[in-house]
Amino acid sequence: MDVLQLDVSGRPQAWITTKEAAVIYASDGVAWTLGDPCQVMRGGLQRRTGMQSRIEVHPIIAVRGAVPSRAWRQTPALTNPKLFTRDRQVCAYCGHRHHSEDLTREHIIPTSRGGVDSWMNCITACRCCNGRKGSRLPEEANMSLLYLPYVPSLHEDMILRGRRILADQMEFLLASVPRSSRLYA
């Protein structure tokens, strides 16, 4: 199970392990938490009291300190698993849902014709449709897009990373995802 790390203002920063979260707790770096504790970590015995140390790790922690503002202007990294999840495993040309191994990253404007490898130029396509389109533009291949590409928000990107997300974490992330997102479809 991973912990969702936020900055003090509530913007997601990273998925971290419970051990990494425990280090932040122990160094008094947690500003606030959300959700019920999801794991209790036990340490050694305290010399003065004889009691065992314990840290209750919450599923969402906000970490003290400033984060450079440029970190929030970065576009999420484009990977096939995140692309396929964004597009709900559905081919943008035939509209059928496929298993990941039957899907490809399709460039709307082919890279051989100057298209870039970006969220706004890439969609999910099945191998059959991708082969049929080839290095042509969709209109040249007489193939229309059933949906348009978009750049995922920071909150969507945290969901698209494919982690096992706890209910508290999902509720927090979805609260900032636009209702028009395909993650709601």
C-alpha cells in the first residue's frame, strides 16, 4: 500500500511507501493528514518509559515546506499504460474495448510527418485500426476519431499511474478531477 504525499496546499506530489511516510512522521515533517490510519508501524522500546514507539500512518499526508512552482507546470509523463487508462482501453477509431496487449499508441499526426509524441497528438488504437491508418492523417484514411485527446490534470495523472488506490485517496483525487474527464465515464 502506498501513501499519497501532498504539499501543504494539498497538491499531490508523489506516491510514497509507508516506510518513507514513517520517516516523514518521525522527523516531524507532516503538516496534516486525511483518512483513517491505514498502517501502524512499531519501533523499539524507549529507554526512559519502556514503551514501544509507534507511528500511525494515514493514507494521505501533507508535508511541510515549499515546493517549487515550476513543478506544477510540468506536463505528466506520457506512457502507454497511462494513455490506455486515460482512453479507457477503447480504440479511438473502432470504439471497441481491448486488452492492453492488443492496443497501440497511435499518433494522430504521424511522427513521420512531423507529429510529436505528446498527450494531444496520441490516442489509443487497436493494432488493426493502427495498421489500417498507417502513416496517413485520419481524414486521409477516412477514419474519424470517436474522442479527442487531452492532457491529464495533476490529480488525474496520480490516478493514471496504476497504483492500488485506497478509497480515501481516490475520493481526494477525484474531488479535483474535472467532471468532463474520461475517468468518470
